Amino acid sequence: MPKLEDVLKEALVLDESERAELAERLLASLAAPRGDGPLDEAGIERLWIAEAQRRLEDYHAGKSVAVAAAQVHAKAEKLLR
């Protein structure tokens, strides 16, 4: 089994489009834990719904705090400058 650092070193030599495809495939492998291939649109939607529900539960349990959209946009603008 190759070591992570070796794989990373080889991946960084790929051109941008190949790295993007590799990243998509790796993310798809995480999203499909049964190993049955990439998720379809409905599967992705189910994952987002589950994530939104988890975040809402965290908010109601006091594990996270709400941030005003204007504050988020201002911070994003500042980071993108």
C-alpha cells in the first residue's frame, strides 16, 4: 500500500483538470461509504438534508451559534480581496 505522502507528491504533479477529477473521485468515495460508486443527485441531496438536520440539531442544542448573513458576506468579501 503506497504511503499518503508518496501519493500526494505524485498527485501534485498532475495538471489542474486531472487534480480536480482526482479530488472529485476521492470525495465521491467518502460520500459512498458502501463502496458502490459515486452518488447520484438524489443521494447527494439526501446527504445535504442529513447535514442540514445535524447542523440544526447542533444549533438547538447550543453546540453552534448563528451568524448573520451580512456578517458572513462581509468576512467573505474581506478574504477575497
